[in-house]
Amino acid sequence: MDIRTYWEDKIIGWEDGRYEFKTSRFQPLEWIANRSSASLRYRLASASELLVPEVNGLRVVELGCGSGLLAANIINAGAASYRGVDIAEAAIARARDRAAAIGIADKVQFDRADLATLKELDADVVFSLGLLDWLSDPELNHLYRIGKDAHWLHAISERRDSPSQYLHRLYVFLAYGYRTERYTPRYFAVNEICEIANRYNPRPVRVIRNRQLSFGALLTTLNADRRCQ
Ligand SMILES: C[S@@+](CC[C@H](N)C(=O)[O-])C[C@H]1O[C@@H](n2cnc3c(N)ncnc32)[C@H](O)[C@@H]1O
């Protein structure tokens, strides 16, 4: 299973469907998934609300950035820099096109790279949406190691006994899980992430859950005053 090829083939259609940029040809399973993607749009808006007040003057890095949908918000909030990294060239090309179209190309940087190849980041804030679910334990450790003591915000899918999660598991299996050699999204307990994070970065962690995030949760050190729970 080649992870880069997987994302090169998937990311543009995924974004178009989940964020309602375009309706592609009718595919019943994707139609169901896209219809239930309000939680992902809410996740994007929530991450923006959490980051924007905090990034003035700071160097921000987004991992698994897709087409960099939050880059403009981060720059307009006064960040010193925004760097987006994604394994898929298709995502990076779209990110650069979007940045050029909205006039922020000279203020942002987009790099195609596998997270696993990155060295320590020059960042004050590191964030990701929809990336951790796809990482192995060694990759998760690497992500936190290279982030050093930067503030971070990462979205996860929390392991839960909920109808929406069972439906998600079924969709994943039927749509691609049966042929991707177990390369499917993971569901975490918050403490599993906190335990890894705290090996490299002792900052307190705040957990944001909300019905509109469904079984998603946002974990962040921003405005956090107690340890993960
Ligand atoms: C579910 S998508 C989320 C995209 C975007 N962050 C969003 O929320 O709209 C996951 C993204 O992570 C990227 N990705 C997956 N594995 C990666 C890796 N090992 N290194 C860098 N990027 C990766 C994919 O190419 C894809 O763009």
C-alpha cells in the first residue's frame, strides 16, 4: 500500500465532497459520506476560531494541510509565517493555486513531504486536521518529537460506542477498507494521544468535544490549564 499514491488519488475528490466545493459524478457511498460531513466543516471552523486569536506574530505549521484551507485566516490574524506540509502533490498544487488566487502566495509556504521525513520544525504553533487518524504510533511520536515545545492543536477521532461511529466504520470498510491493506483511519482514546504528546512536550492539554464534532475531538495546548483528561 503506497500511502502517497493513496492520497494523490483521493485528496481532491475528498475535499470537493466533504467541503461541498463541487458535486462529482454520483457515487452512492461517497454521497452518504459527504452528506454526513457537517462535522468536518464544523471542525474546520472550530480550529480557525481557536487558532486565530492566538497566532499573532507566531510561526505556524500545518501538517497534512490538504489545500491549506486555513492559511488565509492564519495570515490575516497576523501570524509571522504559515507553512503547510502535505504528502500529496495534488494537495500542495491546489494550495498554491488558492494562495495565489487570494493574494497571499508571498506570505505562505507549501511543501510536499511525508511527515516521517521532516526534521525538527521551526514553529511556535503546530496543527493538523484529519491527519492523526492516519498515523502509526511511530509516526505520532515523530510528529510530537519534531514539534518540540511548540503549542499544538490536533484533531482526532475518539473511539466511542456510538451509532455514527459504527456507520463510519462500515462506510470505511465498504468504500475502501477492504482493499487498502488495513490503511484505514484510527480511533483514539484521548489519553493515548496525551501520553505520547507529554513525552516530548509537557504543556497542559485542553480537550474540546461538541455534538457537532460527532465523535471528533480537538486537542490543544492553547489556553489549556490542566492536564489531559
Ligand atoms: C483527511 S485529509 C485532511 C486534509 C485537511 N487537513 C483537512 O482537514 O481538510 C488528510 C491529509 O493528510 C495528508 N497526509 C496523510 N499522511 C501524511 C503524511 N504521512 N505526511 C504528510 N501528509 C499526510 C493527506 O495527503 C491529506 O491531505
